[in-house]
Amino acid sequence: MTGIFYGVGVGPGDPELLTVKAINVIRQADVIIAPKTEKKEDSVALEIAKPFLKEDVEIVKLVFPMVFHDEILSTAWENNKNTISELLAAGKKVVFLTLGDPMFYSTYIYVFRLLENCGYPIETIPGVTAFCAIASKLGYPIVEGNDILSIIPATIEEQKLDKALKMADNVVLMKVYKNSGEVIEKLQQHNLAENAVMISRCGLDDEQVIHNLQDIAEQKVNYLSTILARRNKV
């Protein structure tokens, strides 16, 4: 019996947004890998997938430290790779859960690269991204006609952020939790703030929608926060 590794996108929060394929894979899993940070006991991705877990599935919570110390990273990630490899060697169907889409700003990408030459089959199941869910929920078209869309991690250097905002008609800003005040100021400078909206924890019970970004310019925002913005058209 050959083990197989699945990366499954569970979407941004609402369990009903999982694809049929994702649900089928989760229901057949022998082992569920639930990634989490060292600061939190629970995995948001696991909570989203819970309605579809079979009763006897083995759940393995692996810590992926959000630090940049090379030695800590290499040790933790190597240990996680070994844990997954042992499960695959035992012939298990191993499902790695990840928020949104597995190939979009996801921890899964790094796991995939660690395992892609491990000798076991790997299958990646796409998921709904937060910005697509937000747009549909709010009736907020992301792009139309010949619009240019920029998907930007807000953590990039200021010069690159300015360049991206200058060129774009519409913007998706990810990772805004670290410097939301500076990001909102940049949107104002580039005439993108008036039609902007931010959602935190989209699809979860404590979801928050902010239409006036100035209201939260001085506040710390949730880790799971995304901003959609579009330029004023004269």
C-alpha cells in the first residue's frame, strides 16, 4: 500500500466553500495534518474542515514557527518533513490542510517543496482564496474589462509598494496585519482608499467588514485580514 500526500485548500472560513473534491479527499484521509503556530493551540484550517472528518481519522498538529532564525526554521521544518515521510512510508493517505488555496501565499508551498522528491505521489487540491470570497460576498468586482490587478503582500519594501500601487487599477493587499496604518496611508496617496474595503476572518463567526479604512488606521488588525481597493475613475 503506497502512501499519498494531499495538500487541500479549505478556503477562507466558511466550510460550505470547500470544493466537492476537497471534501472527498478529507473524508478518505487516514491522517490529517493541521498546521499551527507555536503561539496558538488551535488550527483555523482544522476547524473549517471539521464537519467533513471521519471519526477515526488521526489528527497530527505540526508547529511551523513564524520566525526567521535559520537554525530554528531548519530544525522545525526538517522534523515536520520526517513526521510526514514516516506516515507516507506506512502507506497512509496524508492530508495537509491549508487556508485559502494551497499555492497562494501558503505554508503548504514550502512543505510541497520539501516533499516533491520524496518518492511518494503528491496531489494538490485548490481552494477558494479570501479575496475571491470577499468580492463575491460584498458584490465587489475584482477586475473587469482591461483593468490591471495587483496582488501585493503589504510587507514588501516601500519603493516596490509605491510602484505596484501606481500601476494598478485594482488591488488586493495581503498580510496587512503588520503595518495596516502605513498601508492605508499609501492607498490614500495613490487614490485607492475611497473605494477600499477590508475584511478580517472572512467566513468565520467573528468576521469583521470595514468600509472606511480610516476608522482602523491606528488599530492593530487581525492576522487574517485582506484589503480590496480600486482606483477612482473619472
